[in-house]
Amino acid sequence: MKRLPRTLLAAGALALAGCGSSSSTTTSTTTSTSAPATGASTTATTSTTAHSSAIPKGALEIAANAAGELHYDKSALSANAGRVTIAFTNEAPLSHNFTVENSAKQIVGATPTFQGGTKLLSLELKPGTYKFFCSVPGHRMAGMEGTLTVR
């Protein structure tokens, strides 16, 4: 019987190990900033995932219109004060983001602009009324905005 080289055996073992893996991939990047004027600190966490099971329990969920119309699937969100996590899904043919500003029109957090998948945005928010919108030029003016009420 002929013996196979070790490198060929190792390559085969790696190929078999990959067969049992899950089809979803999660990659995370975390950036923290502090907005001293508002007292709101922000943490933007971006994740790429194949399914919604990666969305944390209790997160607010919002999506861009999948057909490419310039609006979100909701125009109003509400949350309790403290840590607020927003899961923004964009399956539209255009790139979008989810940006939050306070009543003084200061941006307190935003996802990156992306196409395909879901990004998470976590914010420490005080009670008040916030606006959310897509900051891609022209998108907010076309109707891609709404109100986030924090109690």
C-alpha cells in the first residue's frame, strides 16, 4: 500500500473540518467616543451576520426599505433611558447608515455606511427626543428619518 505525504493528509483534514462549520460569520469592530456636551457616550459595534439570531435580546430593530425606496421600515422608535442597542439592517441595493442626533442637533452615534447585513449601534441615552436619519447625502431630505423617544 502506498503512503500519502503528510501535507496531503493535513490538507484533507482541514477540508473536512471546514465541512461542519456554520454558515454564518460574525465579525466585530468596536469604537467608543464620548460626547461631553450631551453626556451621552456612544459605542458603535459593527457586525456582519447571515441571520438575525446575532441581534441581542431587547435591541430595537429597524431596516432600510429593501426595494431601495429612501425610508426606514419605521419612523418612530422608543426605549428606556440607559444603554440602548439598535440593530439596523440594510438589504437595499443602496448603501445606508443609521445616525442618531440629540435635540441640540449633535450626532451622538452612527453606524458605518454599508450595504447588505446588519450593524449594531449601542448608545447610553438620557430621557429625551432624538432624531434618527441616514446621513448619505440626499437620503434624509428624501424621507429617511424618524424620531427616537427615550423615557
